[in-house]
Amino acid sequence: MTFRRPFHLRWSDADANGHVRHTVYPELGAEARLAWLAEAGFDWGRFQEMGLGPVLLREEIEYRREVGLGEQVEVDLEVLALSPDGGRWTIRHTVSRASGEAAARVVVTGGWLDLAKRKLVVAPASLLAILRDGPRAAEFEELPLLRRDGG
């Protein structure tokens, strides 16, 4: 099971070379992640109610094929790794052209930030369930637990 979201690339997504700016790919990944969580029942309002926010600890992009202005792309999402408490996770997004050819892969590792304490925290039970039940990559692995000191 893979979560997939279509996007139409806009004029503002292009660079001077007439292809998609490098910064657009991680933005598409972020949009896909938040759409996935919202569709699973954990929308932005829920984050605000809980005083919680997603935070990235690492982001890698592998560019594979050029995408031009005005093209339609699809962004999919797979959970590559997750800690048992949901405090840390790694998600891979593949941005594909209309032909199905992979244009870029974005891999992010993140966690959950307590917005009042400004510390990393474990995932609340409802969010952990979404992460556990989400689309898993074939090469899924378990990450270490979040340390109690928030590191």
C-alpha cells in the first residue's frame, strides 16, 4: 500500500533553466506527508490542539530526471523506518513524471516537537497508530527509541 498524491507544477515552481527548482521537491514531499496524516485523521488542527509539530532532522534529495514547467507529477510516500515510540521516523517520497518515471527521491528523517517546551517528544498514541499502519517500504527498519532527554 502506497500513499500517492498528484501535483500540477506551477510557473513559480520553475527556475531560470525552465525546469522545476530544486527546492520544490522537498516541498511536494511535505505537502504529501501532511495530506497523508490529514486523510488518516491527524490534520493540522489536531497538531495545534496537541501543541505538537513535525520537525525534520535530516533531508536528502536524489535528482533522477528533469521535470518541466506545467508538468503533472505524482508524489508517493513510504515509511522507511520508525522507532517503537514513534518519536523518530524516516519517510521516502518518490516524485514521478506522468510517464511513471522517477524524477526525484526525497528521504526525510524527523520527529515531533512539543511546541511549548521546544523538545522532541514521542508520538501520541493516535499518531503512532497512523505511522505504524502507514505504507511501509520493503526495506523497513526499526529506529532506536527517543531518548528521555529529548535528543
